[in-house]
Amino acid sequence: MDNKFDNCPYCGRTVIKGAMRCVACGRILQTPEEQLKMIEKLQTKKKFNWSRLLNYAVMIGILWAFYYYSGRIIKIIKIFFKDVIHI
């Protein structure tokens, strides 16, 4: 299991790994460049994923079609395999 916490180099208290500022002493733990990179990384994660929504909608549509047409699909399968299955 990877360690998610670190110690503040100034006061020695436990802080979350990658924190920008120590909660206990208030000292800045990252350079401004590192802070900007972290902020940009967090902002890019928040973008809405339209392709994932489309994939879910298509899957729901396919499942609904199977549910709605299940009786017809079973009849078709019985017609094609009536010699093999003997129903």
C-alpha cells in the first residue's frame, strides 16, 4: 500500500502528499510552478466526458432493445434451430 501522507519539513506535522500548504504551520510546501501544474491537472480532470455518456446511452439502448424484442428473438432462434434443439 502506497503512503498517502508526508511530513511537513518545517513543523513535522502530517500533511497529505502533494499538498500546497501545511495546515498546521501555514508554510508553502510547493513552488508556484508546481502549484500551477497541480491546478491545471485538477482542472483537466473535471471536464465532462461526452463519449462516455454516449457509450452508456448506446448500451442502455441495446439492452432495452433486447428486453423489448426478447420474445421475437426467442421465436427466431427456435425457428432457426428447431432441428437441433427439438422444442
